[in-house]
Amino acid sequence: MIAHINGILETKSPARAIIDVGGIGYELQIPASTYSALPETGDRVRLYTHLHVREDALLLYGFSKIEELEFFRLLLSVSRIGPGVALNILSGISFAEFKSAVYSEDISRMNGISGIGTKTAKRLVLELKDKITEIPAEAGQPPDIASSAVAGMISLGYTRTAAEAAVHRALQSEQVYDVGELIKAALKNV
């Protein structure tokens, strides 16, 4: 498998990029978030990649962050979600918004993404509700207060599902600034 591509950005568009690596131009399909993170053409760039093998083609997908790649692969784990739909999701919503929509089962928010209908949105919620926490936090960032509050509730004996649901409801209903306040607010929602 090709883990990443490091070379000179030859061309870029909102849907694809071509990177020259030692005289060979690699075409990568990219989401909008990666497009906005690309440097100017002629500059060096490194994209994390996913190679998708079909009967009739080898398709390379590129991402500016490893977290985007992991999110893409998580989406591919859902039945009947292919790389094109996964790329549309990545282009249409941030991971934080997507995670929130999954936890709150906000089907209408997902319907706003190109290529996602009601049935697909319901399948995404059903299949990803327990898996969605597998995406690592941004490298170098401290854990957010929601993750810390969930961990605190789990240590108090609540299940992960109950803790995540209570914290999510607390974040929607109250303005909280630290982990302690968030845990107190979440305990009201259990």
C-alpha cells in the first residue's frame, strides 16, 4: 500500500491534485478540506493516501491530515459507502459536525451532504455510533473537555454510550468551560 506521497504539487483543483514524485505524476482524488490546505503549485507537498483497488482501476485518494484519512477509512467501513460518497461526506462536513450529527441522530444534517439520502444517513448513524470514537484527536492537541468528561463519567461507573449521550446533551443545553462543570451538567442528563 502507498502510505503517503511527497513531491511537487503540479496541479490542483477542488476534486483532485497531481503530485510529481521523481518525474512521475500521481493523480489523487481529494476532499475540499485537503484542497484548501494545499500549497501553491510548484511547492512541495505531502499527502496521506488510500489506494482503492477496483476491477477496472487503481484510485488514489489524498488527505492533508492523517485524521482525514482515518475518517475516510471509517466511512468506508459502512456498508454501501464507497470512496466517492466518503469523499463527498469529507467535503461536506467536518468530523466534529459529523460526530455530533451521529450522536444526536440528526438525519436532516446529513441529508444536506451531496449523495446522502435518508436511508444512507440512517445507516451511517446505526453503523458508526459505536465506532466514531476511533478517530484520534489532532496530533499535538490536548484532549477536548468532552472526551475528558466522558472518561470521568466512565470512571464513575457509567457505560461509554450513556456517558457520551449525557455529555452531548449537556453541551447542547448549557455553556460549560471546564471538565468539572461539564460532568456536573452531564450528570443531570443521565
